[in-house]
Amino acid sequence: MAREQTRCVFCAGHEQQTTPELLRVTYGQIFPPAEMPADIAPADWALRAFHNVIPRIPEACTGGRNESYVVVEDARHYQHNARSVQDLQYSGALPTTQFVALLMTNVRVMAMAYANDTVQSVLIRKNQGPESGGSQPHIHNQVIASNTLFPDVEAEMQVTAREPEIWVTCVDLFRQEGWIIQEEGELVTCWSPFGKFPRCFDVIDLAHWGPMTEMANDTIERFARALHQVLVLFGPYALDYEVHQGTGIPLHVHVNSRTFTYSNIGGTLNLPHDLTAKVQAIRRRLQDLAPRLL
Ligand SMILES: [Zn+2]
Ligand SMILES: [Zn+2]
């Protein structure tokens, strides 16, 4: 385990091995003294952002500037009490307070990207586990900006422009089918039949549309808490998520579990007969977890 940390460029003490730091948030800025994790020094960084050494969108597309960023989610490479190299830190293991601070930090990084006039679209992307394509084991997510709209986001914007009610209509359908996991006002967590992978969960804020950089902190916080609950449910298992935002669509995230997926037939919506029962079981599990998360 110590050898892995020695090699890890995202670990504390190796800050010189990444591209220059753009911002950091310390544990002391996230946690009040009474809530500070035992093994943590308040002055140490908890979150750190820098440019991705490999731009996900070529720099030539974004005015010669690298608009791909990495946000390290925690200084700790391993979970508390880890016993093997498999026991990596993961997003669902972070305290909710830290995950909220993480999403706020992502929004600050997003604002840096939007300061580039060539940038049209920004998303937040996370890969957890090697099965989902996560190459760096140290817990982190990415902020990726592009000079064109990302195809998935563009499709959502086009459909929404034609049928602005489509998000509410979908949520009504999910409610009717028993696919809602949690609803808090207009913030909805649901199983989605439209995901890229057949275990897709969406968190949709039907009340807040437009760029995240223009949203109030409490809107971001509420959304972060709902997303964190889904990540707690999935635990350390492989997943990816993408936060989609921008003009003309409500703030939402698609979370794809990359394990325990079922296969549908020829890309149809041919769903397992016990799907609703499974979603309801997840809903009950989340309700059991909820008091612990608040
Ligand atoms: Zn590390
Ligand atoms: Zn989307």
C-alpha cells in the first residue's frame, strides 16, 4: 500500500508532479472543528484542482487553452482502516459535507472554463473503478469543457426546445411506474430507462435550469446531497456519472452502475419483469440510509 502511495502523483506530498495547482480547499475550510475526521490536520488540503495533463478536447479547439481539469476529491488514497490495495477511497465514503464542498469546487473550476470565450459546454465527469475506465486509482473527477456542445447535451437541448414539458412528463411516467427513489420538492432521484447503461439513475432538479455557475449555493448543495446519496448506495462498485447543465436544460446527473447490469434486447426498452420491485428495494435502502447521511 505504501508503495502505491509513493508512486501516486495525486497523493499529498507529490503536488509538484501534477500540472500547476489552480485551487485547493483545506479540511479546515470544509469541516467545523467538532466534525473534523480524526486522522486529519485542518491545514491539509482536502480538494485540489489542476489541468489534466492530457486535454480531453484538443487545445486547438478551445483557443489554444487546455480546458480539461482534474479535481482530486480527497487527499487520502485509501479508505480509513484499509487493509489492501483494493480498499481505495471512493466518493460514497466521503462525508456528505465534503462531497458538497467538492461539487462547489467543481462549479468554481467550471467558471474558469467558461471564462474562455471559445467554451460552449462544460460537464463534470467521474469514473469510479477500472471497469468504468478509471485509470488513476486516487479519487478524483474531471471537469471537461468543449468549444461545441457535447452530443448528449446537444440532443437534450434540442428535444427540450421542441418539448419543454418532456422532463416533467418523464418524471410523471417514472412515478407511475414506481421508479422514483427519492423526491424532495422538485428534486427527483429516479431509475431511468433511457440511460446509456441499463442501471442508470438520474438526479434531476426540475426547478433549476441553466448554467450551474449562475445557481445559488443552496441549489448546488441540495443537488450534491441527492447525488451523494446515490453514490453511497453504489458504494465502492464501478460506476460513472456525468453532470449535465447549461442553457435550456434542467440541472441533472446520470449515474451509471457498471456492475450488476442486465442486458436488454437489441437496444430496446425490454425491461426485466421485476424492475419496479428492485427500484423499490433501492428506495427502501436509501430511506434506511437517509438519517445517517443528514
Ligand atoms: Zn494517491
Ligand atoms: Zn443529460
